[in-house]
Amino acid sequence: MKVLVTGVAGFIGSNLAEALVQRGDRVVGLDNLSTGRRENLRDMEGQAEFEFVEGDIRDVSVAQRACRGVEVVFHQAALPSVPRSIQDPRETFEVNTGGTLNLLIAAKDSGVRRFIFASSSSIYGNAPVQPVPETTVPNPISPYGASKLASEAYGHSFSASYGLSFYALRYFNVFGPRQDPKSEYAAVVPRFMSSLTNGSKPTVYGDGQQTRDFTYVGNVVRANLLVADTPSAAPGAYNIAAGRPHSVKDLLEALCDILGKPFDPAYAPKRPGDILHSSADIARARAGLGYAPETNLRNGLELTCRSAGLVAGRRS
């Protein structure tokens, strides 16, 4: 089938596109290269099954061209940073919500069969119940979370108004190969890896006891493919995670062990917009999609370090 992957030069988008190409799908990849990296597409470019389009989802004409003749849209493009959204909430809204609306309209006009949206656990905020089921009332505490929630609302409205099958996959703290450690807004795993390998102390914001459902990117890729391939999958929201929380301190200790480095972090004040605890109830994804996380935190960290060419330490 012919599919569109937005944000294709980014971390998750490039991993997803590669899996689609490897299984024989024809992939149109869209990216404006503002945060994505062309080098992430190196193994796909030149293949007959892959076409790269450089463009911005905020441009209506780009969205319309990208969706033409496509069966499934995998919408991964976003400004994915909570700190960045706090600094510039308007651009976060314009890209994440405005861009999503452009793509929804284009998908509707082009007769797209399924629209699979990369949502986020950040829509829940500091949820009163852990692990969080999809029935939890959203309460985002950052502009980034608000932009994802607004995008979901538009998507569900297109299901009701136009019959477009819309799926919101609420990712929980995804990590893995190709996650950029050099970004000012880099996620915690590449930040820690970079610090540990360049001889500086990794920075832990707060006391390190905050918990996250760290999810290896291969699990996320599999979830997307299941949504595209499962005829019985009901439109709606699905938590996509490993289904088990770990503290930031535990994460750093595991990385130190894998890389053979001492545990010696630098502590800094808690950042605005950071959630204290976040873990996912993935029962709906298990039942409705047949989803099951195949790679746990430790194995995912080892795969990530190996892909970066780092020497692994002892295994526990």
C-alpha cells in the first residue's frame, strides 16, 4: 500500500518509515528538516519504495500534495519538546495543532483510509491514577500537551463529521536509535548517553524519583503497523508504552551499568511543565490491536547504545 509518514527525518518517523519500506510498502516521507536529519534517511533514499518530500505541514498545498493517492497517514511530525513549548507556545500550536488540521483536511479530501496520529502521554498531566487508562480526563500542564490534546479533538471530530478513521496513539517517553542528543531540547536518554560518553556529569532535574514509562521505539513502530493492518481496530485513543514505570534515577543507573560508567549525577531544580509520575495502562491496545511490548527498558537501552557504537559494560 501507499502511505505517508510525516516527520520522516525525525527519530520515530525514520524508524517507522524504514520498517514500512522493508516490508514492501510505498512510502512518501514528508519533513521540513527543522528538527529532522537527512542522515536518518540514508538507508532508504534511492529505493524505489521511498519518496522524500521536503515541505512544511503548515503549508496547506504541501499537505494536499503529500496525501494524494495515500491509503494511510502516519502523522509523526511535531515540535516534540515540553520546554520548547513553554518558551514558544504559539509555534508549538501552529505546528502541532495547525499542521495536524491541514493534514486532516487533506486526508479527508484525498479519501485516506486511516489517519494514525502520534499523540502523547503529556495530555494526561499529573493524572490522579497510575497506571493511566485512556478514560482518564486529560489535564495537560504544558502547551505541548495542550497542542496534542487539541489535535486529538480535531481528529475525533473528523471521524464523527466525515467518517475518517482516526487513531491517536499516546506515546509514553519513547527512546531508541536516531534520537538526537545534540538538540537543546533532547530527551533524557540521549542526554544521559551524551554526558556519560563525553565525561561530563549527567543532569537530573528534581530528585530523580519521578517515574516514566520508558518505551523503546521498536514497540512504537510495531503499534503503528498494527493499527494500519488490523481491520477490526476501533478508531480512538490507545496508550502505547512498555506498561511498566521506572524512575529517572533507575534509568541513569542502568545506563551507567551498560556503559561501564560511575553513577555520579548533577542535580538541578525541577523544570516547569514536568510531570511527576507517568505510567500507562495498555490493556486497550492489547485487546484492540494485539499490541504487546517486545523490548523492555534494559534491552532497549542496550540496543540504543549498540546502535550508537558505544561499548557495552557488564550485563546484570
